[in-house]
Amino acid sequence: MRRENFQYVHEDGFTRDLLTVKKQLQDHSLAQEVYAALCNNDWQSLDDPDMRYGCSWRYAGGLVAEIRDQGEDYLEFYCTGIVKSDHDVGEGFISDRVRTLFLSIGWIEYREEMYPFRYNDKIYIVWTDRLVIYGEGFVITDTENVLKYIKEHFTKEKQMKIQKWMFGRT
């Protein structure tokens, strides 16, 4: 049964991409954060905005366990956010570590009212219920620091382009 589930994992783009970070998922606390982020959230491909991924809590637990390949099953992760230990995060929570990891494989969180802005191949700014900057190896999630980052790292011309984009979406 375990092998069947693992082969099923390869059928979609998200799980194929997630397999590329198998080494990082050997860190159990990161693996639990990935499980939590898969619960109650959808993810969108940066390469194909029409490609989205979401799954059930049970499937998320099984997926993480299968990718880790440590002899675990879905119960190792399933509902760990409800019965939290000191290091576990709740189902649905997306940590900055997970945002950064998923960005590295080309995926960002999807929201119904989501407006992505691709600054270049390394930086994406997303407006959902707040501004988020996804950069190579980092994520900034609070609006004040996003605006500060834009002011410090973008030319005036690019700032105006971003401002036009932002206010055209409100």
C-alpha cells in the first residue's frame, strides 16, 4: 500500500516538485510545518498560474511521510497541529520557512483575491489580504516591512510601477 501511495504522489506537478526538497524534509519540525501548510490551503504554480494544488489533512500527512521515506505513515503528522507539542504549528498555518521552501520549488500560496506581480525572476510581490514579498531565500509577510523593502531595494521607477499595480487592484 505504501508503494501505491508513493507512486500516486508523482502524478501531479506539485508533488513532483516537493520531491526535490526531500533532503530538507528530513528535519522533522520543517516536515510538520509543511504538513500544516498543506492543510486548508491551496498553492499556485509560478510557472502556470492555472495550476493549483490542495489536499486533505490525511493526504498531506501521507504525502509528507512518503517523501521523507523514514517508514512513517500519515499518522506521524495527521492532526499534529491540534495536539501540539512545543514545536508543532497548527493546521493551516504557513510559516515563513515553508513559504521560502515552496517558493524555491516554484509555488506560492493561493488566495481567491490574489494579485501576483512578478518583479523579476527572483522576486514576486503578492497582494492577498496583505502584501507579501517572495524573494530568493526569503519571505516578508508584514505590510510595513514589505513597503520598507520596496523603498530600500527598488528604483523610484519600479516603486511607481508597483504602486500603480497595487492601487489598480484595490
